[in-house]
Amino acid sequence: MLRNLAPLAAAAAFGTALALAAGCGETKTVTESQTIVSAETETTTVARETVTRDVTTTEPAPEPKATDTFEGNGSQKLPPLEVKEPSTLKWTDDGGNFNLSTDDGSLDVSSEGESGESYVEPGTYKIDVIANGNWTITIQPNG
């Protein structure tokens, strides 16, 4: 059996010789290396934060209420006047004698003073002014 191995050994020796001759006597060894990277997962839990805020809203300021103003000298009939809500009538007079009246008697002012005021209910008024001098009348809603 050794005889059968002899040709194999001779062939192996011849192959080695050829390999050395081809590489000019250099032998290269290739080593592969494999790096395994271990990955870890880090989980950070963030607590949810609830923020409560007090929110103040402001409504727009109400529009100014309509003020009616009349001025004159001496006696006059005013155009019909509609008062939509309870109001205050303010007047001034520099003639010493001042009177306001309506046909239905719903408004009656008689004064020798220089100014005054009266409460006025909602309604439509036809006002007669009887005066000796310059006067002003202002009707301002109370609300």
C-alpha cells in the first residue's frame, strides 16, 4: 500500500515546487477576520407633561350708546326722537326760563335754573322747547 502512495507523494511534492516557482518563493497567507458589533438599544422614557393654562378672553368693548344732542336758541319744535332704552336727559339754558313738553305729557320740564336732568323712559317723543336764550339737550342711555 505504500507503493500506491508514492506516486501521490511525488505529485504533491511536484505541485508544491510549482507553486513555489510560480510565486517566486513567496507564500501569502490570507486571513479573514470578521468583527461582530454588538448593538444595544437604549430606551429613554420621557414622561408626558400636562400644562394647564388659565386663558382669559375679553369680549370687545360694547359700542358706545347713541347719544342725541340738540342745540338752539329760543323756542323750537324738535324732530321726533326715539329713545330705545332708559336714558337721562340733560339740559342747559342761559336765558333763565326753560321748558320742555310733549303733546301727550310724557315729558315735562319747567325750570328757571341754568341746567338740570330728568329720567326718560323708552318711547318716541315730540318735544317742544320753550326758552329765552341758548340751550342744549343731551339724551344719553343709562346702560
